[in-house]
Amino acid sequence: MSDADIEGLALSLDEIRSDIEASLGPKDRAYIERVIRFQRFLEVAARLTIFGSRGKTGWTVGTVALLASKCIENMELGHNITHGQWDWMNDPEIHSNTWEWDMVSPSSQWKYSHNYVHHVYTNVIGMDDDLGYGVLRVSRDQEWKPSYLLAPLRAVLLSAVFEWAIALHDLFSEQAHQETEEAKAELKRAMIRKMIRQAGKDYLFFPALSGRRFLRTFLANLFAAGFRSGWAYIVIVCGHFVDGAEKFTPAVVENETKPEWYLRQMLGTANFNAGPVMRMMSGNLCYQIEHHLFPDLPSNRYPEIAVRVQAILAEYDLPYTTGPLIRQFWHTVRTICKLSLPDQFLTATSHDAPETASEERFRVVANQPQPRNAHIVGTRRRGLDSAIRDGDRPRINGARRRARSMRLAALVALRFS
């Protein structure tokens, strides 16, 4: 793939951004305002149902509605608003600088660790703190340590207390770039204040309003918050730890250009198939590839962006990693369990394992002798229409995917060596 091809790919993506930004208007504003109203109505209805019903059925209905409300608030509202996706409206209430989400982590601290560290250094080992969150090994380029033997158990515990773990993760990330101890202490105090306020609301205030039904409301809130943590964990790991989501070493980002950043975002992320309800519940992060390419564009536009991104990737013969949610999550579970073991217990190497390693894998493949007249990545594909089917979702079989991986090897080696 030539420099001109890399630049051409970036220009195509820039054109998508320009088109979407130029078309933002009343329909998009109406969408986010409608979601906010729906989420708030759902939460009120859920809490009234939990409080007013007497049987298990009413409690179950109210709790399910509450967990759905919390997931929508966390994913479609909190995550996306604090990304700045709706700052273009200049609405002081729906703005990344003013929105505080319904989580124990202060949104201001989350924005640094997520919006900056994670999105700039996506899947770069040692630079992206979200890559395994310091407790999971998700790439063979992460040096094995005895503590990784507990990684499967850590993963289960992490999913159960994800919002609390993220709060600590965000705190440590932002403290790392503070120069004074007082500044670090103030960040810690801010986190503790938010934790107390959040826990007090869910586990003291609302249960206390229920009077003798204190335990009933307490358990509903505990279950809803726990489900939200587990769901957020699943959505996030399926976007970054699955087969096909590449991992990179720090050398990749040295003198990295914007076109190369685009390329890394596409190679380092993955999607999962979702319908309208799951898209809403996941904050449209089923389109993780599109989100990492355009993190500040409104999430309701990701479906139409995805069609164009798929066409661009097909044009340059690059993979578009997606699949059913259950399969994607199974890949992450398999990777975490397998890489918890020392390398000598693994049969595959980093060059042929089903889970992907860093660009080192591709350097080795690229150095192997290539057959005469071998296809070079970047050659424009003919018959694009045949590559996109089933609702514009390319379904790549095993042989075709292996062939693409070999061709992709040359691309990554050229750009990152």
C-alpha cells in the first residue's frame, strides 16, 4: 500500500466527517433530547413500579426498567455527551463540560483517561491503560507475570464492579500527570465525594423513601447497577480484545501521521452486530470502529457512517471486524483465559494464534518470500457490490480472511516498521 493509498484513505474518511458535520441539524437535536426524556421517564416509572408494586412480578419489571435506564444513561448519554458529540448545539445542559453522569467516577476525570489516553493511544501496549486495565493480559507482547494466573477471576470481578474499578482507573490515570501532591489529593477527594453522593443516592436515599420496603428498593438498585457494570464491561472488551482487534507496541506512534492514526484505529477496534434496542443500550458502541474514527460525531449517525466506512475498507482490501455479540465476547473470554498461562504452555505462537498480537506478528509474515505477482494491499477491488451484502455487512469466510491477513501483513510492515 503506497503513501498515496494511505493519504487517499484518510481523505475519504475526512470527507465522511465533513459531510456529517455539514448535515447536523434539528433532527439530531431532536434525537438526543428525545433520548434524554425517554431515559428520565423510564427511571421515574421504574422507581415508582418498584415502590408501588407488591409481588415479585412488579419488582422484576421495575428492576429491569431501572437497569435499562441506567445503561442508556451511561452509554448513550453520559459516554457520548462527555465525548463532545453534542457540543455543536451549544446547549449548556447537553455539553461535555457540564454533563455529570450517573456513575461513581467524576466525568471530568474519566474524560482524561478515556477521551485522551485511550483514544489517542488505542491498543498501544504500555500507553493505553485500557488495554487489560493493568490486571488482564490480552496480548502476547505483554510480558507474562505470575499474577496473570488469576486473570480469569479478575475478569469476572472486574465486570461485577466495573464502574468502581473505572473510577479508580481514571483517578490513577489523571494523577499520573499532576506535578504536586496537593493536586493529586484534590482529585482523590473529588472522586470520594462523587462515590459517596452516588452510593448515598442509590443505596440510602431511594431505599429510605420506601420506608419498610427499604431492602426491596436497595436490592433493585444494587441489581440494576451491577447489570450496568457487567454490560459496560462486555461492550468495551468486545470492541478491543476480540480476534481481529490488533495490539501495537509504542514504536508505532513515533512520528505517527493522521492517516496512520486512522489506520491504527480501524485495525485496533472491532464491532458487533446489533439491532435498534441493543444499539441504544450500548450507546451505539456496537460501532466501535466508527466511534474510534470519529469519537466526537453524534452516535445516532454511526449506522450511516458504518456503510461508508465498510465501502472504504473494502476498496482498500482492509478487514472490517464484526460479528455476533456472543461470538465476539467468547473470543475475549478465550483470550483472557489462554493468556493467563505462561507462554510455554501455549501451543500457538504470536504469529499464528487466533487472538492477534502486535505489529511484530506482521513484520515476520511480511519478511517471508512472497509468490510472484502476489497481490499488494491497496489494489482497488473490483466488484465492490459483491463484497457488501446482508445489509452492507461483509461476511468473510475463513479462507478469505486468512488471505486478507497475509495481504494486510505487507501494509502494517510498511507503515509501522
